[in-house]
Amino acid sequence: MTKLRSVYVFLVLLAVSLSAASARADDATEIERAKASYDAGRYAEGVERFREILNPGSSNSIREPLAVERARAYLAACLIAVGRNDEADAEIEKVIRNNPLYSPDAVAFPSKVVDRFIEIKSRLKGEIEAAFRARSAAEQAAKVKVERQQREYLESLQLLASQERVVVRHSRWIAMIPFGVGQFQNGQDGLGYVFLVAESALAVTSIVSNVVYSQLMSGYVNESNKAKVDYDTSNAQLDTAYNVNLYSTVGLAAVAVAGIIHAQATFVPETQEVRMRPLPPPPPQFMPKVGIGPAGFSLTLGGRF
């Protein structure tokens, strides 16, 4: 199958090349037929023949750009020979506008035809220069666009090459840790901070209230302070410290259990992270520099590393 496909492609390319060669041969033949009238001095007949092969709707019309250019030049020469200068000028303008660098062959054409081309080219000089500037500007804009696209493409490739996607696997055991650790592991940072702040505040309250309760109890049972102790006030303070410690401890346990249950219920087995990795430095660039000094020419080699 592969060999048959290769043979088929070869035959298609051969047919296309033979067709192009045949078209070039036909164009050259048609020009030579029309040129026979010009060479014989039958200029009016030459005008008709060259107009016919330049007519796209004609059965023997020519297609190749260089052939069309050559036929228009001969048509202009025939028109000049029969005194139809305005029509000749129109054909010459078409040739020059299409190819500002065109110059008629001084051997094939008489001097008045060459002079006519020179005159019209001089008259169209401003237009030709403007066309050159417009073409140059368009080419420069296209070049800048291509360079920008290439630069953006390289930058996108560098960005992709500098990024590494890593799969981070999560642990159910870590999700059992309170203070929002399970939420942070799941990527739920907002809830993680809520549980962290709430549990931290309850833990601090429990510890502080326990310390206060211990100090109050120590003063309450101290034999040396019995005469100075206001038992009603001390009992009230002890009850308050005990209740604060109890409620904060129970609240801490409840919030911690709720956080663990939530972390387990919304457990995310794995996540993907994008990590940056360094790219290798670009290869060194060397640029030769030629200088002229008192001792003659010098050649140095500079570069970027």
C-alpha cells in the first residue's frame, strides 16, 4: 500500500510538472507566432495578435507572468509603430507598475520604444517609489509580526518547559488532625482558617481558665489565708473559672470533632500542583568583530555567556 501511494504521488507530481512545462511551451509558442507579425513589419496585425493572446477569455491566451510582460512590451511597440501612442502608454504603464525594474531590450526594440519606456518610467517615478515604500512597509510589518509571533511562541514554550505538574497525594491520617489541618490539605483554606482561629481561641481560653482556677483554689485552701478569705466571693470566682474552663474545653472538643468529620467527609485524595523548575541557560553566542587600526585589520571574537 505504501509503495502504491508513493507511485501515485510521483505520477501526480510528474503530471503537474509536465503540465507546467507544456503551459510554458505554449506561452512561448503563442508569443513567437504573434511576434512574427512584428518582425515582418505588419504592426497592425501584430496589435491584433498580441491583444488576442493577452485576452484571458481567448482560447490561446497566455498565463505565465513573464510571458504576459513580454507580450505587453511587444504590443506597446506595435502600437507605437502604428501611431497609437496613448494605447501604447497604457500598456507600458501596466508593465512598469507590475515590474518597476523592467527595461526593454535595446536590441529587440527600436530606440523610440526604449525611450518611451524610459519617459513613462520617469513620469511614474513618484508612484513607483511610493509603491516601493508601501511594499517595504508591508514587508517590514509582516516581518515584525512574524518575529513577534515567534517570540510569543518561544515564550509560551519556555513557560511550559519551566512548569512541572506534580500530583500530591493526601492522607486520611493528616485529615484527623484538628486546627483546620484537614481543610488546608483539601485546599479549603477559608474553612481551615475558621477552624484554626476558633480552636486556637477555645484552647487558649481553656488553658487560661484552668490556670486561674488552680490559682484561686490554691488561695482558697491555704490555711494561712483563711482569716482573710471572703468565701462567698471566692466561691463565685471559682465557679466562674470552672464554668469557663468546662465550656471552653467542651467547645474545643466539639469544634475539633466537627472539623475532623468535615475534613473526612470532604476528603480530596489528591491534587495537582504547578511547580517552577529552572531552565538551562541559553547557549553562548559568538560574534566576530572586524576593526581597523594603525597596525591594520584586527579580528576579535565577542559573545554572550
